[in-house]
Amino acid sequence: MAQSIPEQAEAALAEAEERLSAATTVDEVKAIDTEFLGRGSTLSGLKAGLRDVDPDDRPAVGKAVGEARSRIEALVTARTELLSAEERRAMLEAERLDLSEVLELPAIGHHHPVSRTWRRLEDTFVGMGYTVAEGPEIETDWYNFGALNLPEAHPARSMWDTFYLEAGEPGTVLLRTHTSPVQIRTLLAQEPPVYIIAPGRAFRVDTPDASHLPVFHQIEGLVIDRGITFADLAGTVDTFVKALFGDDRRTRLRPSYFPFTEPSAEFDITTADGSWIELGGCGMVHPNVLTNCKLDPEEWSGFAFGFGIDRIAREQHAIDDLREFVAGDVRFLSQF
């Protein structure tokens, strides 16, 4: 005997419920949804067959089909939510990161030993009342030599091996050989008194060895005021050396020659073992330099000094070879 429409709807509901309970993925649920509720499905056919039902029975039969359909829709929704949640949990578990795990942290970088010495020198001189001045690394011949009492034919120019650039007239543009041009630019830009230091890079055609580099770091000091004497220079050198290295260090001045200072001297300091090491040069600013900077040497006087920051760093850390600072060996740099 053929089943009635309500019986067919009840059978479809029972089968759908059994299949949905066994479904393990959201895609399976979608397929069951299409099979039981989509076009061409059993319930859709039963709904279309209502037109052949006796009008008096049609409301009851239609209700049975509608209830079966609503019940299957509810089962599909519930199973979809359940399986979606399970799939979500499985995905999160697969992608989970254990943030409580302690990993070896990467090494944290730090300032290069030369940079640290540079900053310490600046702090030392600023504490003594100096200001920090800067200038360009590409200079003209006049700022680098001419204004510093080294005219074109001056024999002292042979003391510097210079990198000349292909810019402007030949021999007029160069990489500065010292930071002294900053002193000239400062004197031309401001009225005395002047108390400055000029740290920075300098460049010379030099073969790298244990005590020389073609690109090196230099710091120069300049004082211009009324009544400045050589005794002020000696006292300044001694003060900053003790501030930098300790009160047990001693200094001494030896006569020397520089075209931009007169008189001139080399200054030495004692090392940790008590021996002497040359640190830099100094002297009273030459009257011609003052004149070039539009200052009256009868009214103003001053002193200048300069030394290598790299050499200071080498002395501070007892390094034998300056090339270690530029070799880029992490094993060496990580010690500081």
C-alpha cells in the first residue's frame, strides 16, 4: 500500500535526521541539505503534490510537510554549527603557538667602541664648557688648507695625503684631511669668545696598518678669547686627560711644528703601565689664521688641539691594531 504524503514526509525526516547525525563535515551537511530540501528533493515533490490532495485534507497534509521541512532545517542548522565549531577548534589547535616557551633571545646590538669613545669625549668637553660644532666632510681647498695658513705652494702640504674630488676646478674640492675646517667656519660665523670641539670623520691617502687608517675619526678643540695663553692650553689638555682616563694619568708637551699654530706642540699621555704615548697635536692659533677669519690678533688669542678618537679608543681598551675596529668581526666587537 502506497504511503500517504504525511507518512512520506515523516520518513524523509527520519532519514535526514539519521544522515545528519552521522555527518562529520560541514560539506556533508550541505549535501544532505540539498538532497532533502533543495529543488527536486522529496519534500519539494511532496509540497508540489498538495495540489492533488482533497481540499478538505490539504491543510493537515500541508502542515505535516511544513513541519517535516522546518524540523530538517533546524537539524541542518544545529549540525552545521556543531561541526563548524569543531573544525574551528581543530584549526586553532593545529595553528596554536606555545607562547610560554622560552626561546634563546637574539643578541642585542650596542654602540661601536669608537662611537662610545666619541660620545664620552663629547660629554667630557661639554662638561668643561665647550659646545659641539659640525661641518661638511667635502671641503674646498681654502677651508682645508688656505685659511689654515697653508697656501698652495706651502711645503707643509706634503704632510697630508689628500683625496681630491672631480668637482670644480682641479685640486679645489677634496675630502677633508682633518676637522680643522670646522674651526674656520665657526670663526667666520660667530663672534668670539669661541669654545668648541669639532668631532668627525677625516680622510687621507694612507695604507691601513696597526696605527693608521685612510678613514679615521678626529676631534679638535678651539678656544678664542681675550688673554688666552699657552698655560691655558696645557691646563686644558691635562684636565680632559684626567677626566677621561683618571687622575693617575700624566701629560707632557713636546715642541713641534704645525702651520696653523705657533708655538706648536705634540702632547703625550702616560699609559696604564706608566710608559708614554703620543696622543695628538696642539698649539696657539697662528695670527695668520685669525686674520683669515677677520679677527684682530692683537685683540684675540687662542689655542687649538686635535687627536684621533680611534687612538683614544685603542688606548682605553688596550687594542694593539686599529684595523680591528673596522674589520667587522662580531667576535671582537661583542667584547665591548
